[in-house]
Amino acid sequence: MAIKVCKFGGTSMADGNVILSVAKIVKAEKERRYVVVSAPGKRYGADVKVTDLLYKCAEAVEAGNMQELEACFGKIRARFLHIEKEIGKDIGLDVELSEIEEKIKDGAGAAYAASRGEYLAARVMSAVLEVPFVDATEIIRFKEDGTLDEASFALAGKVLAAYEKAVIPGFYGLGADGKVKTFSRGGSDISGAVVARAVKASLYENWTDVSGFYACDPRIVNSPRSIPELTYQELRELSYMGANVLHAESIFPVRSAGIPIRICNTFRPEDKGTDIVQYATQSACENPVTGIAGKKDFTVIFLEKSMMNAEVGFAGKVLNVLTENRVSFEHLPSGIDTMSLVIDNEYLKNGVLETVLTQIKEAVRPDKIYTHENIALVATVGHGMANNIGTSARLFKALSEAGINVIMIDQGSSELNIIVGVDNKDCNACINAIYHEFFN
């Protein structure tokens, strides 16, 4: 029998009534055998996610503010006890909540505290579905550097083979030090992908509050088209550039196994959603562009030096400066006598930019070096671009007609994307111009 792994996000676990709806979705298909859940998210706009409250609890302990801890954890307790009441089952959450509060108070740490939202949500879902609960610490391992240990795939496969069905909390596992360790925020998507890989799933369903991916952010473009299909590569590009329906790292466990992902809407389960696949179909390549996404707040360091191309090791010296200052670059456009370093502003705070510029000057003695700050990168992504003549011309014509100045251009060797750098203030206008050129 085919196996489907379902991951349900925070909005799908927000309250007891939604959880009961999730249970109906799971039970609607017998292939849905393994369920991974996030911590309860927001119920309404001004609400606070459970994970955020748990982090605040850990911060309160760190600051020695026990009064703040009690007030914050009281909100978490009330939230879960209300969920327990809504699902109509007494599963002993009050006792578990007290034990968790004591461990946090005793200094269990931020990772342990943050993980308890998923832990308790999985306890609830396990009770509602009446299937076994399997703790994430039994199946997911992290390396010493904090990255996922690929041994998790075999371990999870071995553990889950003993269960025909199971509910697993997302977001965390066991670190190399034997303590609870979490992924980055949104990491339950990765947990679901690990489970899908481990049980050799035929499909990994990721249930959220939108009906798949859109060609661009609906907060920027009014009613953009939905994307019925995109590839792992396209997803990676769009997710990194801000299309955050799915965690960008969640594709790696399933990609090598060829397991497709489907983005589904918990609140509109009848919608088709978006399929994420290894290779694009012919119909998906008919439009050269699959999607557009943008990300703000980058700095571009421009370097110019005559005969740069003849200077052996020039680029290496520049990149060594970044390495020494623990700065990562996003893109490296270059010409015969020029080089540009595109860097996220987060890496350049507290005087780091000034230090990097000084050290680059000392290392390679450029003729010119200057910066352009507050740059937005806008990526136009699509497998169809490589085989459609004039795609770049259409893109730049659209930007010209919209009066947008392009500061930087970078096209990947795979011809999967074209990235332009524009001023932060022009980011949304840039996305709109490109969208209307290719989708209207």
C-alpha cells in the first residue's frame, strides 16, 4: 500500500476545532499513515504563537525573572487546556504541562522549551487519531555542528517500521550532546521530509493555510496565479528569496529519494494545491516564468582593478577576508576587471562592513571599492526560461517601462533564474512589473 506522510503547520493546530478537522483529513485516505505536527500557531491576527511564548519562558529563566515565566507559561497552559476541552478528551495535559514548566524553570534551555509546543501538539493529535505517539528524539539526530545527521533516515525507518500509523512532533530531535536540539524556525517541514524519506513515502503532503504556491506574494501583487507545479530547484530559489510557504531545506531529504511534495490547504482540502517534483513537465515549461520573489536589505561591495583577471588568487584573497570575518555572500557577479559581493545586511552590523572594506583594500589593493547599501534582490525563476528566446529582453523592457533602475544583474549558469538588484524602495514595483509582463 502506498504511504503518504502528512505535515500540518501551526495554523492547522491552532485550536481544538481545527485539530478535529485535521483528523478528518487524515482519516479520509487510508494511505495517510504518518502525521507530523507543528506547535499551535496564531488563531487570529493579534494572537501569539505557542513557540514564541515558549522562547519567552526560556528568556525569563535566563534573566532570573520567575514572575515573567509564570505569567508566560500560564498563557501556554490555558491554551493547551482549552484545546484539550475542545477535542473532548482528557489526556492528562495538565500534569505534563506542570512537568514541562518545572524543567524550564530548572534551566532545561531554549531548545527544550521551544520543542514542547510540537511535543504537546503531537500528544493531542495522537489522542484524537487514536494512533501511537513517537517522540522526535527517537528518530531525528543532529551533528555536532547543529545540522541534520543523515543517519536519521535509517534510524527513523527502523523505529517507524514498528508502527503501521504514528504521530510525530516536528521541529526537534536529539543533538550530539544528548540534549533536545531544534531546527531553525519552520523546521517541522524538515521533520516531515525526514519521515517521508524514512518510510519511503509515495507523497509528502504539507498542509498549511494556503492552497499551494503563488507566482508571487499576494501581499505584493493582487490575486496572483497559483502554481500547479514547480521543481525542487525552483522551490529552493523561490523559498530562499522570501516565498516562505515551505522551509527551503525541507527538499533535501526527499529530493534524492524522488518523493514529490504537495502543498495543501487545511481549510480548503478540496483545492488541488501545488505539486513539487524532481523534473518539470512539458506543460509546466510553456510559460518561461514559474514565479517571482524578492528579498530586501542587502549590501553590494563593488571592486574594480585593472588586469584583475591576470592576478592569480585575487578572488581567493577577497573571499578569505569574508571567511575571517564570518561573513557569507549571496552572489558574486564579475567582469574582466570588476567583482561584486552581494551580502545580507545581517552579516555587516556593528562595524563589520567597515572592517571588511579595510581588509579587502589591504589584501588586493583595488583601484576602486565602494558600496551600495539597502539593495533588494528580485529573482525571476522558471525552467522554461532557458528555451524561450527573448525572456531577458521582456524582463528588462518591463522594468524600464516601470521606471525602475537596475543596479545589478546576475544570471545563474543553469539559466533557471535571473536576479536583479534594485533599491529597497523599488522591490514591490519590480515584482509587479515582472509579474504583469509574464502572467497578464
